[in-house]
Amino acid sequence: MSETKRKKGKAVLVVGGGAAGIRASLDLAEMGHKVYLCDRKPSLGGVLVHTDRWFPDNHCGMCKMLPIFSRDDKSQFCLRSGLVHPNIELLPMTEFDSVTGEAGDFTVTVKSAPAGVNPELCVGCGTCNSVCPVEVPDEFNEGLSQRKAIYLRTPWLPSNSYVIDWAACTKCGECVAHCPTKAINLSPQGSSKKISVGSIILSTGIEQFNTEAASQYGHGRYPNVLTSIELERLLSQSGPTEGVMLRPSDKKVPQSVAFLQCVGSRDMKRNYCSFACCMYALKEAMLIKKLYPQVEVEIFYMDMRVFGKGYHRYYEQAKAAGIKFTRCRVPLVKQDFQNGDLIITTAGEDNSLKQRRFNMLVLSVGQVPSPLFQVLADPGGLGIKLNQHGFCQTGEFTPVETSTPGVFVCGSASGPKNITDSMIGASAAAGKASHYAISVEWPENGGPSNGAGTDFEIDAPAKTAVLLCDCGNQISSIIDMEDLLDASRALPSVVYAERAPYLCMEDALASIRPKMDHHGANRVVLASCAPFLTRRLGASIDLDPSLIQVVNLREEVAWPNQENPVAATDKARALISMAVERLRLQQPAVMLHIAMNQSALVVGSGLAAMVAARTISDFGYEVHIVSREPELGGRARNIRTTLSGSDVPAFLEDLRRTLANNPDIHQYKGVEIATVEGHAGNFHVILTSTVADPSGKDLATSSLEVGSIVLAMGADELRPTEYLYGQNDKVITQTELEARLNTGDLGDVKSVAMVQCVGSRDEDRPYCGRICCAEALLNALRIKEANPHAEVVIFYRDMMSYGLMEADYKRAREKGVLFVRYDPERKPEVKAEGGKLRVTVRETALPRNDGNIVMEPDLLVLSVPLVPRDQTALAAILGLELTEDGFFKEAEVKFRPVDCVRDGIFICGLAHSPRGMAESITQAQAAGQRAASIMAKGRLMSGRTVSEVKARWCAGCQMCVDICPYNARVMDESEGVVMVLEALCQGCGTCVVSCPSGAAGLRGLSDKQIMSMVDAAL
Amino acid sequence: MQYTDKSGTVTCDTKFADQIRRAGGEDIDRCYQCLTCTLGCPMAKYMDYPPSEIIRLVQLGLKDRVLGCSTIWICASCEACVTRCPNEVNIPHLMDILHQTTLREGITPREPNVAAFHNAFLGPVKRFGRQYEALMSAEHFVRSRDFSMKTLKVAAALGMGMITRGKLKLMPPKSGKGKAEVQRLFNATLSRRGDRPEGK
Amino acid sequence: MSDNDNKEFEPTIIGYFCNWCTYAAADVAGSSRLQYPHNVRAIRVMCSGSVDPLYVLRALFSGADGVLIAGCRPGDCHYISGNYKERRRILVLKTILETLGMESDRVWLRWVGASESPKFAATMNEVTAAIKKLGPNPIGNAWAI
Amino acid sequence: MAKTVGFSVSDGSVTAALRQLFKQLFEKKLVDAMLVPLELPSRENVVQSLVMRPEALDAANPLAPVLPVSTASIISKITKQAPSAQKMAVVARPCEMRAIIELAKLKQVSLDNILRISVDCYGTYSVPEYKEFAKSAGVTGDEFMKGVKSGETDRPEAALREACRVCEYPYPLNVDITIGLFGTDFTKEISLMANSAAGEAVLNGLGLAEVSGGNRQAAIDKLVAERTRQRDEVFADTLAESKGLEKLTSIFAPCIGCHNCRDVCPVCYCRECVFDSDTFCFEADRYLSWASRKGALRVPTDTLLFHLTRMNHMGTSCVGCGLCQEACPNDVPVFRFFRLIGAQVQPLFEYVPGRDIEEPLPLTTFKEDEFEKVGFE
């Protein structure tokens, strides 16, 4: 549909505030859209806030989702503490109710649960919590600890006020009586409101499998049987045991822990794989091993699904760390009632039965569709179609689109996913949803910035106001406020100091600026509570945020020192004095920007490149597609259909036509990139021809100026060196088999053997090809379809039929494809004898016999991985790094999977890692969205705290250039000094430390400010 | 396809596998060899092939091994396996099919005593519409061909105990109203065996 | 503070806390009402990697009894690798102080993640106790250096 | 790449031989210019000079045992703005060469068109000491070498600068051409060793016969062992005299904050020092507040802080040339501390300053799994 015809609403609604919902909201907000983000729960973050670290690198990194550009108006703190974005309106405890209208013009009714605590009045003092007499299991800790009926959902106070659990609340009224700000109402009304949006994104996530349906494992009956999320809480410092792994029955550290995989998945009722459990079990096992090296950890599994980027390496690390792996599905769990140990029967080498005893057992529970989907599927609701498993139905080529126009889906709502794939889907969905909503206009100064018009004159002497908040008596009952007032008044540059019972209340806030003006103050210290909380307050004072300093008297001083008021007062004095000193040397911020070239470069010729190009051009930007190949299409040209039966040639043709007919899309074939200079917003690219004869018309001889770059180069199928490939014409690869199936010249094939993991998951290529199992399933099914009596045997190591592909694995088995697992230590043997191939493979399912299956197949099909082309040169040109396996490295494996470390460059498809077609399309859409997103504003704004160079001092050593993780520092060769690209600078300050002279500085937190604060502290 | 091990090389009999599938064992193909059945089987330690291996033997068409194994006779049909099988493969049913196939093909059961009991059990049921324990015992005695004094003594002692406690009725059951239905069932089942192997 | 000589020595410790992780943990520690010593005066910096050894030395020379730099766990740095780089710098600084016999134990580097408020409180206890044991920083009163 | 050729010495004068060698480089158009130590007409000092006419090389005295200024500082001055298109040979001692590499990493030196020629170094005297030495000597380089017998040292050693007496890198690391004296009878023949393609090209251009390395390594090992022993003695003395705040304060007490040590340091490359910056400009009240806290305040302030900061900044790159100590007007043993600190911090990163241009400066890089005890999890 063309841009002009499409109806556009005022905003986008995102339903579900887990990782995917946050990502989608941020992406939309960064494109200038107003976003409503609703979640049933009182706080955001979904399952993420229950966990601290994630595979495959065991690191946290939620904060890396936050916008890189114009970051000042957004959260600049741990996302667990909440999400702040001027374009995002959060609707906590709010559910989707009903909808009318159509794409571009929806009216959605959302229903908010009765809010017993008014967030405008709640100051988070916790008095209510301390007086509440009701104790119930705390869901944040998965019921492993208790909480009150009025409580904080997560320990990260700043993001949320207290909430009431109505099911537990006895309405005794204690909290109401004690609430100092009268914020509590025990008989509130739920509310509903209508919001007008152009499009809707469903990021409702999934539910954890209810273990009651798998009672044989004893969860709920046996205290030492935990779910994986419960274990997360036991391993978390914010959990019930403060991160000490104590088993529930006797609060001792278990010496042996077993993981049981596939609980609640891969069965007849849930005929899908839960996607993430193998990896999270590995991660949890690794965490245990790291914390308690002596603890025995064993994982009982059926197939280790280590299909993602870097996953196989992680698996190998786990093995090296001493984690044991046993292949079997444990039928039931018994408890030793004497000591709470768990007894399970497991398989020995020869399928013999072995009784095993473990101190603790962890169930890797699956993901199940949210019951909410049924509401959404209701014809009176959104009417979206669900698939056979109960997830939102999507198409192979439309992976983030539901059956209802204008309604998009991301995260696990369309099938189980991990963080990486949720992030990718979220950006893709945001891109699609964006077309149905208008953009909030970007003001001249680059964004809604507070007090920008009323900044004080630079170099005006500092005149500081110090405002002290009593916080009812939370602060003033500990700290001697009068003493503090006197001390504050005596500080240099302070023009007045006063206290308020509640600084955060509307009237107090409103009076700040007029009073400052009255006293001639041009800077203010707010001594109150956590800076993350006070941010909200700062935003309502009409003042440049650089000139506001927050002192956290409550969380940092009063609360941790309840027994020591004298010391607390001392500390408070020091902190205020430090803040005053910092402000005294603070200048109003100067926001700088770089202009953005609103066109993009897409490198590559395959499906991912084409989709990325179309995605970007859908936003109205010019796109240059550059590839070494003579034509577009890449590997997809050889694909006719997929496991879901999609018509690939038709899709490809449509794509090709769209690209060719769009005058804003320029194709450069047979060329490659010679140099890339510049930075996000302004890349200067020079192309050279790869063809010997430069007379061809298509050859580019000129250079390109682009704002962003998408890397979507393909990969090639490995040419195997094993199993007589190339020596015997009966030995072919899956791609070659597919070609024969497509042309129908397969011949009278009666027997086909397939070998998985040929040239992958080994020492040379320690990664999983990810799509080879799918290819094998597809081709096996196609052979069976053509000839049901054909013998098809797949020799595999672990079937990587992750996610919804499990159903295809089952389908293949049902069609009579025989699956025989082989041990990598005893690979299949292949010989050519008298015109026949002879394949001998040990039959692992009959271990005691130690026998072999011997086949003389008409075809031996090798499942080989895709191997990246040598991108070393291009990576060097782009200033990017490759992984050990030769794929491009992303900025962050989980939370920024399509961004590169160098801003303005994005990756998708096989340049990133092997991926299936729908996955590549999603990722290309995501990369396209991200690339378009940074261009949307026409310029990139800096933050307030950015680094700077005193040119006269700079010796040009470029240590800062080497050390800057954002390429925000570049050498100005003509001047011989380094300069800062303020818009790229994230203000981390590492450059300042790397500079031995005083040439590098951080505007907003200079050496001098810090050293003066130190003096003030003493 | 062939299967080869210490005891020789066998050509896989795909027809046998298909025969078992047609006889009601088509669900075996759903098996992904997770070993749940085997690990939860109370009889597994007495079996020469645990249940999961029986499935694989059938899939591979290793007819002689399947029909000649003791497992199929040792299975107690307790249904622990099918209850827990993620793929809901009905292993007890598979065992039944394999019993019938063995007997029909005239193969000497690996556990003749169990096979004898199997037939001794069904005989009175077919005749009376319900079990007649005394006849069953006698028939089993005859069929099992174990006439040693030791067995006789044990059987006599057990039989007497049961008779005195009224657990073993000596008189045949009265022909009740269910008899006709049971016989119809038997007949119907036997007549449905149209798919029996060629030549049998 | 009271000048009473009999009173237990209360050190003053300068804390350089990373905004993303350690400061978040400090907040949660407070709102969880964890009680910990008051001796650390925190300066919230964007990244532990922005703490110049000079800031540490300046604090010690101006009379701080100890300095604690705390940031994200290795690998968790919001700015990708600031903490790894800081680790090398502080290692160099501590080696220099150690070599010269200048009580390198007054300089602390710790990783405290956003969900590690108990560790935050424990670190406060640990560092305060250790610096108390060391006694007042002699540099603080040395006028001739 | 390792090619060794022999260069014969006539009349027993190695200095004359080197002058001849340098002239040949010009004659065979292997270089266009040469930075080489020339003896001043007064004979009181030998200083780096930029030679473009070969006849000037009659004053060349590369073995004269004196090091007034590090060549690294000079090369930085010459090449930083823009390297020359002409080929320039630089003749300097190993410590200077290592400093050049450090400065190249810091982009303060351009190695483009530079041919690095270094000599095996038996050490140097201080400038005043040299002046005395030169009074009685003929050609100082030869005179000095007379006291050196195949790696044995007698007379010159005691008077050498401390830095030289404790130097474990008397042989060049990673230069284009090494003029090998160790293990040779340099009154008859010296060896020229190429350590790079550029060096080899030059040696090829000279058309000299290849020779074996001789017993150079044994001579080096012996000398290094002796110097390491002396170094450890100096370290022990230094620590005994200075360990602990009180002793340290008294050792640094003579420091007047002149910053000469910084100015002569070849690797202290800042255009302006942070200690001269705004960061160290304070209001009077700040001084008074410090004074009030401590009771009194020595001014100029921060003298020890200055040295500690320099150790932080330059400790990993210190090549141990010792010029800092030479420059101190009040004999603060600055060099001893820098060598001591260098010997502690450089091995942490397995870093040898000046060893290899490809090795990144330790503080610009990191490994994920290292030093886990610092800031343990």
C-alpha cells in the first residue's frame, strides 16, 4: 500500500511490557511516534526482571536497549528501575479490553485494574508495607519468599509505587491509616479508557508451563524440585536467599543438582519446542558451577538445542566446566522423605536403568501460549488467528504480521523465543506498525527537552538553591534537617536553602522556579530521594537539567542509617556540599547535533538485503543496494518451498519487482566497497568494480553519501570434504538435493540417507548450522511425498527442530522417516563398493547390541552448514569485528542483535549468523527499521554530558580514539588534534581517563568538578 | 537396509514393520527414543530389550528378534510407559500385537510359560464369557507342560489355599448374559484380521 | 563529628559508583532498608571506566581514608568495556602504591550489579571495616608532601 | 630477515669504521639524510645532528658515551608534523630506539622513511662526567671502547650513569639495522645485522659478505646478567630508603616542582601537562582549606602527587633511559623510582616498552579474563 493512501492514527499501542514490548516501544518512540505501552502487571520487564544474567555470555545488559542518540530525555539508568521516554506513555496494570475501527484508525478500550495506591501521591516510603498484617507468597521470588498484601512488585523502587494485591488484602485499613500522603484507597474503581491508535503490537509474551500438568516430577509436592525460574531467584542477589543457592527443604547448599529438560514441551499436547530452555539450563548450570565449583551438575536432555550464534561453543564450555549431560527423558521423580533428596531413574550407557540421587532438581519448564490470546483472537476483540498451538498465527514472509491488518506481533506471542529473537521481532514489528501512525513532530532543538528555552547565561556566576525534602518524616526523622539547612546556607554559591515536607508534591514543585527567580538562583540542589525518582521531579522544574543536582538523602543516607542519626546528618552534609560544589562549576548544557544524510546503503544481494532495502524504502528513504553478484536473489533463488509450504519464488519475484520499480532504490551490481569513511549520519562510501571490464552500465564509479548502512551479505554452503563428496556422484548436499527435487530429476530414488552436522559442530567449525535440520526435514518430507515407500534415514546428532519446527520433526517421523542418532565420536562410515554406496552407522538406540545399520542408499545427502564468506577486509574497512566463526559481531548479543558497535551500521541475515528464511526476513526488517529509525529525525542530537577536547592541549596521541567504544572521537588530520562527534558520544568518560594531559574532558562532569567534590566530601 | 551385529547380519523386513503398523502400531513412528518408557518400566530389568528398543526393532523390521524376544511376554501391561510417553505411543498395545503376531506365525514364544498362560487365560473367557479360574489353571498346567513334582506341589498348595479361602471356584461360571457379547467380540476381532500375513 | 578521642575511628571513604549498576544497587539497598555503614561518600559517575587514578590519588592526598570504585560486573558494562579498562588502570595504581609502601589497601575496586543490593551493603561493610583496621590515612595529615 | 654482514675495521678505530659506513650509506644513495651524534667543535659534548652532507660525518661519534637528550624526543619533533619523503637514517642507542617505538604507538613519531640504526650499548656518562672524560681522551668513542674487552668492562663501568649500569636492554630491540659490538673483536670487524626488510635492503645495497653471528648471544647474556644483578641491588636500596610514606616524603622532599624530569622524559609526550592545566588551578580558599585540614601546607603543592601521576601515566612505557634523574636539579632519584615501578607494572601485561610496534599500549586494551582478583566478582 502506498504511503499516501494509508490511514494513520495518532499513536501505537503496545500490549505487553516484557523485553519485546520495551524494545518495540523504544523503537517506535525513537521514530517519533507516541506509544502507549500497557502491561497487566504493575511493572515492566516481563520475565527479565526475575533473572540477572542471560546466555550465551552470562551477562546482564538490559540497559543496552536504551537509545544511543538524543539520550537525555530517556532513562539513563538500569531498565529494572523503569522506563522513561517522552514519547512513551506507560499504562501499568492495564489490559486490552476491546477494539473498534480498522488499521490506521483503531479505538482501543483498555481496562485498568483498580489502583489502590495513587502513584501521584505515593512517595514510596513503605510505611504501608511495614504495617500490613497480611503475608502471602511473593511472586517476584516465585513464591520462595513472603510479601505483604501492599507491596512493591520488584525491589527496584524507583520505577513503581506500591500496589495492592486485592486477592490477599483484608481491607483492615492499617495502611490507609498510616499512609502519610493519603495515597491509599481501599475501594477504588477500576477504570477503562479509550485510546485512539493507528496500529497495535502484541508483545504479550507467554506463560510458564504449569507444572501441575506434569505431576510426575513432583513440583509443588517435593520442596527441592524447582522450576528454572525459581532457580533464577535462588541464584539472584535480589532473590529470597540473597544469591546463596540454598535448597528449600533444609536451607543447605545442594551438592548435586540435576536439570530435566523439555518439561511441558515436545509432547502430544504441546507439540513444539520451547526454544530457550536448553540454553537457559546451560546458563544456570554454568552459574552454579561458577559459584559452587564442587557441586555436581547434570543435565538430562533429549536433544541439546544449541542452534544460535555462539551457542555450540557455550555448550562445549559447559562440558569443559564439568557439567555432565545424559540423554534421556526422566519418567518420574521420587523423594527420599528422610532428607528431601530426589531419586530418579536415568539411562546408563547401554540403556540400562540407573537410580540416581540428587539434592536438588530443576525442571526446565516450557513456554505455553498466554490465555490472553484467546481474548485477542475473539472476533469481538482483534479477531487474530491463532495457530494449532495457540500462538498468534504469522506467515513465513510476514513474520510479524497477524491476520488482522494493522496488528503486529513480536516476542514469544507468535511462538517461543529467546531474548535475541524477541528483540529482532520487536524492531521488525515496530517498523511495520510505524506506517500506521503519524510522527510526533520533532521540535527544533531536537526533542522535547525541559527548560531548553530558559537556560541561564553561560558563565554567569553560580547561585544555588538547596531544597531539602523531609519526605514526611522518612528523612527528617533520621537527619537533623535544621542542622542541614544551616550547613547548606553556609556553602559557597548557595543563595538560599529551605525544606519542604514533600518536595515531590505538585505545589512544592510548582513553587521551585518562581522562588529561584526571586532569589536570583540559577542552579538547584534537590536533596530528596533516588535520582531516578527525582528525575520526574526535575522534569517538572522549568530548568536545564544540567543545572539540577539530586542528593539521595532517603535511600542513600536516611534509610541505611536508621540507628545512627548523627552519622547520617554528617553524611547528608557532605553529600549536599559535594552537589553544591559540582553545580558551582557546572555550565548550562550546549546540545550539539550532526546532520543526517537520509539515505541508506544495503550491502548484499540475497533475501535479507532485498527485504532490508524494501523496509527502508517503505519509510520513504533512498536506498542503494550494493553487491558483488550480478543479480539479486541470493540463495533463495534455489528454494522453491519451505517447511510451512510457502511459495518462495513468488515472494522473491514480488520483492524483485518492487525493488526494480522503485525509483528511490538504486542497484549497483558487480561492485564492492572500497572505503567507508565518516560516521552514523554521514558515511562516505567509495565503490569499486569487481568485474574486469568496466564498461558495464551498472558499474558504479562514483561514491555514495549515506546516513546508515545495512550489512546483508550472504554465506555459502560448505563444500564438504568428507563422505566421498566430490568423488561419488551419489553423494550430494541438501541444496543439491533440493535443486533436484525442484526440477523433478530425482529419478527413481528408493533409498536416501542423510547425515547431519557435516562440517559443523566440530573443532574446525564449532557452530550449529541452524537451518540444516530444517532442510533435511523439508527434503525428507518432499521425498516421502513423491514416493511414500522410499526409505529415508536421517543420521543426526541433535535434531535442531527448535520452536514450532518440532511439529515438522514429528510429521517427518510419522511419515516414516527414520531418525538414527549417531555419536560424533563414531561418525557414519561411507564406502563406494561396486557402483554402490555403503553407509554404516552405529545404531545408538540398540546400544547393547553394538550393531550397525548398513545402507546402500541411492543418495547420500550431506547436511552442511553455511559458512560466511571471508569478510576480514570488509570488516576492516567498516571498523567492525568478526566473531571467531567469521560472522559480523553485533553490538550486544541479546539486546542489540542487529546493531553494530559502530553506530549507524546494522547487520542481518547470514552476515549475522545462519538463520532460517522467516528469521532472516524478520532480522532484515529489524535492521531496516533500525537503519531508518536513526534517519527519521534528520539529525542526531548529543546528550548533555559529552566529552570534549581542548585542542590546544591535544598531542594527537589518539589513545582516546582507540579507547572510545562508540567511535565518537576522530582524528582531525588537518589540525593534528582529536575531535569529538558529540552526537555519537555516550558520555562514559573513558576517553578522559585515557588522556594523560588535560586535553580530554567531560562536559558536565569535569576533572575539576570531581576533584572539587572530593574536597567537599572531606 | 541391513542391521548387523555380533549375532549376524539381518536384512530389514520393512513389510513386517508395516504389518505391525497396520495391525494398530502406527503410533510407533512418533517415538523419538527418549527412553521415558524404558526408565519407568517396572519390568525393564527382566527384559532382554527394553520397550524403547522394541519400538526401534519393529521400525527396523528386525522381525526375528522382536518376535523371538522375551520382552513382549514379560511386559505386564501396567501402562506406566504409555501414561508418560510424550508421544503417546501405546506400547502395551504394541506388545499385544506382537503376541498375536508371534502366535499366529507359529513362532515358539521365547517365554513359553507366559505364552501358555496367555492362551490358557483367553480360552475360558471365550467359552464362558468370563474367567473360569479352575479351568484356566488346569489348561495352563497342561499347556505349560511342566509336570515336575516341584511345580505340582507348589501348585497344589496354592490351589488348596485358594479353594479353602473361596478364591478359586471349582464349578464353572454360570453362562451369564455377557457371554454372547464376549463371543461376538472374539469373533469380530478374529474376522478383522484380514491383514494377517500372506500364507497364514 | 565529635573530636572525642575515645570514639572509634570513623573513616571517610570516597566512592566512585557507576550510574548503571552500582548506583542502582545502592538505591535498592536503601529501599530494602539494608543497614550499612555511613562512611562512603558516593560520587555517581557514568562509568567506572571514567575514574582516573588521579581522582583516587587526589582523594587520598586530600585526606580520604579510602577510595572505593564500584561498577558493573565484567561484561555487563553499559559502555561495553569501561570496567575492563578500569581494572587495568587500578591494577597499575595499586601496584605503584604497593611498591612504594603506600597502603594500596586503601584503594578498592568492586563489581556490584544492579540486582546485587545485598552485595552492595556487604561491600560497604567490608570496605569500611578494612579501612577502619588500617586507621586514619597518614597522607591526610602529612603537610609536607 | 635476519641477515648479518661483517664490516671490517682498520687501524683498530671502530669510530672511523662507522664514519666510513655512514658515508657509504650516502654514497650508495641508501639514505638521503642521517640523524647521528656529532662531536661538537668544543669536544665537550656529542649531540644528535641532522646530516645531509657526508663530509659532516667526520665528526660522527656514535659510540661516545654520553646521552644529553633522547633521540626519541628529537625524532618526534622532526617527524610529528609530517614525515619527510626523503629517507632518513637515525643512529641512536637501544633505549632511545625503544622510546621511539613507544612514541610511534602514541602517534608522536612517524616511522615513515626512517631507517633505524642502533648500536650495542655499553652505557653512557652524565654530561659533566663526559666532559671530564673527553678532556683526556682522543676519539672518545674509541677511547671508551678501549675499556671494553669483548663484553668485559672495567674502567668505564663505575662511572657510568646509574641508568646504564642497571640496563637489561643494552642491545637493540626491533630496529632496522643493529651495529653489533657484543661478542666481536671490534678492533678488527663489527657485524651489521638486519632485523627488517628495510634493513636487509640497505645491507644488500652495501654489498658486504655475510658472516655468522659469532658469540654475540653469550656476551649479551653475560652483560645482562651483570646488569640485572646491579639493577636488583639498586631496587633493594631504593626500597630500603623509600618504602613507606615517611621515607618517601623525605626522598621526594628536595623536589621543587620544576618538572624538568617530565620535560626530558622521551615518553612523556603531552603537549601540556595536566599539572599545568586548569584542573590544578585552585582558588585561594581551596589552598587554605587544605592547610586548615592538615595544619600547614607545603607549597608548591602536589609534588609527590605529580610523580605518582607520572608513574601512572608513563610507568608502562618507561624505557629506563634515566634522563629524568640527570635533569633533576636537586638529585631526587627519580629514575630509580620509575625503573622500579616499570619493573613492577610492565610484567603484569607481559609488556616490554619498545619491543614491538604491534603490541598495544597496555592501558588501551584489555582481556576479559584477567586480573580477576582486582575487583573480584
